[in-house]
Amino acid sequence: MNSIETVMALARPWECPPLRNVPILGEQYTSREFFDREWSSMWTQVWLLMGRSSEIRESGSYQVEEVGPESFIMIRQNDSSIRAFYNVCQHRGSRLIFNKEGVTDKIVCPYHGWEWASDGSLEYVQDPEDFLEGNPCDDLTLVEVNCEVFAGFIWINMNPECMTLQEYLGPVWEEFEAYESDDWIRGPSSTVDVNCNWKVPQDNSCESYHLPAVHPQGLKWIEHSYKYCHFDWCEEGHNRMSIPMVTPSRSLTGEELEVDEQLGEMLEPWGLKIEEFKGREFETRQKVQSVKRELGSEYGYQFDQLFDDQLTDAYHYNIFPNVTISFAGSEYIGLQRMRPHRRDPERHYYDNFMYLSQGAAARLDATEPEERRFFKYGTELMNRQIADQDLAISTGQQLGLASRGYQGVRLAGQEGRVQRFHDVLDEYLDGSRS
């Protein structure tokens, strides 16, 4: 049987600092006290992926996102830059914008009509002569947060003295750059109000041990055996998993081993047919890599900076603390983002977005971002089978985590990234990382 080295041409390895093995207990998913510590010691110190630059192209266009008790306005400036502000009026504390996106030439407070410019300056107040401390327009501005744009995403940091985003991302920066994803287009996207702690789905995304039980439909087109996958993490706090895709799992043998219809759908766009691989089922992945390398540019793809395995495989990045980005064979980004509720530790907002590469968008005739859906878990489905399966498991797990009978984790080696995630979180909580 082939080893991982012959199956995968791995991108550069990460250093994998030793695990600290801090306890992972149920109360960390249910306790309000622990929830509050996370907010004050971690959330306010880290870079957070919040918006998409290509979706606010014109001056005055904006996106609004919430995390915990805070809301942020990300708005395009007259000089084409993007700035971000707390979504709160400096008069009496009213929230300024309640919709998620739009275009405006001024931000008007709904309470007393104060008017703020896109650069955060105050342009108009009613009865300015009546303020004993002088006209508020002379000295008040919206409160700005650090804001950077990278890989087409808008990132913010509430810590005024934070490191740069590139320093924060470490090796992730170079690997994301290689995909040239700045202009990828938003596909199916949902935000779901879910009754579980934000860490439950993030833990889930930090391991592939659950694939055979939760996602059995993938056995014929993505690797399910940990022996042929690669897991690592970096000093900056993020972790990575690379999984061979466009191939049956090497755990399949005998009559189970076949190129099924789902795998056939991955072959078809590249002129390949199921019957070509009868008896050669494990050759699909390398064949697709070679055809993509040969024809990709003709189809609108950008493969110049990618390794061959990145043309087919799932490169899965857990960006601390709450984002998982999967580059699926350079076809699309699958993005999961878990945002804590403003006060309830057993509730969060689960964002599941897809971003189509230019080649995939051309094939699907997608030219504009799809509308984002918002709903309560259980009322609708995201219609993305893997994501819906993951949430179904997460809500059930939350119930068990609250049990007095749960005594803490027992992790397999392939779940090391779960431990690493909690080790890094603990470093923020004890002050050793900031």
C-alpha cells in the first residue's frame, strides 16, 4: 500500500509546536463566566475575518457584521480603501445601521439624525449651538478599528496595538496568496442561528475523524483514512489539514471500490469519463491534476503558483479563533465562520459561505454574488449536505457537553488539531499570548 509521501506532494510543512494538552471540559462550552473570559481576553485581541472587499466596490458601499456584543461597519472610502468602525453613534449610543449591506453617501443615526461621513467624521447635528462643550462636529468621530484586506476578505482587530495581519497569519499568508482568490464570487451562503457554543463546530472542523460516520457519502470521492491525510499547525495559532480529493478513499476494497456518480461529476468538466477508470479507480486524482495543469488557463483558472495536489485536494485551514477555510481543489472556497452570541454561551451564529473561482464561476455562469440567507436552525436547510450534517451533530453534542456525566475529551492522534485549538485559546485566557 502506498504511503502518504507517494499519495500527496505536500506543500511546505509547518513546525507543529508541542501540544500543551490543556483540559477540554464541558463547562468551557456552557459557562457564562468562561464565555465572558473569552470575550475580554481573546476576541478583543485577535484578527477576525468579517467581510468581502469585492462586494463593496463603490464609494459608500458597506457591509455590517456582528460578533458577540459588537457590530462593525466596513465601508468603501472615496480613495477606494476600506475602513471599519464600531456601529454605534457617539451621541447617545444608538446603533447606526441595522441592515447587512447597502450604499450610502452618509450614515444617519436613526435616533437624533446625526450625520456621519464614510470616513467617520461628523458632518451634521441638530442645534449645534446648544452644546455647552461646543459643536460636536468639531471633535467627534466614529470609533475606528484596525482593518486590512487580504485574499479578498476584510479583516478587523479591536486591539489598537495589534500586530499586522500578515504577522498574525504566519504561513497561511503565503499559501492563501497562491490561490489568487481575491475576485472569487460568492455562491450559496447562509447564516444560521444555532443552539450550541461556537467552539463545537470549530472543534468539528479541526478533525476528519468524523468523516466515515457523519459524511459517508464522501467515501467514493474524498480520502477517509487518516493515514493518507496530513495534519499540522503553526506557532501563530492556526492549523491545517490536507486531504486527497477526486479519488475514492484508500480504505475501500473489492466491490466497494468504484468511480461513482459524484466522482464522475468531478471528472466530467475536464473531459474525463467514469468508464475510463474501471480497474484504475485510484488514478482519477493524478489524471485530473495533469488535465487541469494543461487546460486550466483556457477555462479561466489560475494555477501557476499551486502545487499539483492543490489542484484536486481539500486544503483546510482553521484560522484562529473562528474561521475555517477550505480550498476545494482550487475550484471554490468553503468558508465556515462561528460568531458567538452576544450573551448566551450555548448559542452562536454559523456562517457557511462558498466562493467560486473564476473558472468555476464561468462554468456555472455565475456573475453576481448569491443572496445570503438568514434563518434559525431547524427551520430550513443550508442545502449543502456536508454543512447540514455537521450542524446536526453539533447541536446534539452541545446537549451532552452540559451533562454531569461528561468527564472531558479522549482524543485520537488525528484529533491533535482540536487539542491545539484549545491550547491556543488557553494561552489567550492566561495572558501568555496576546
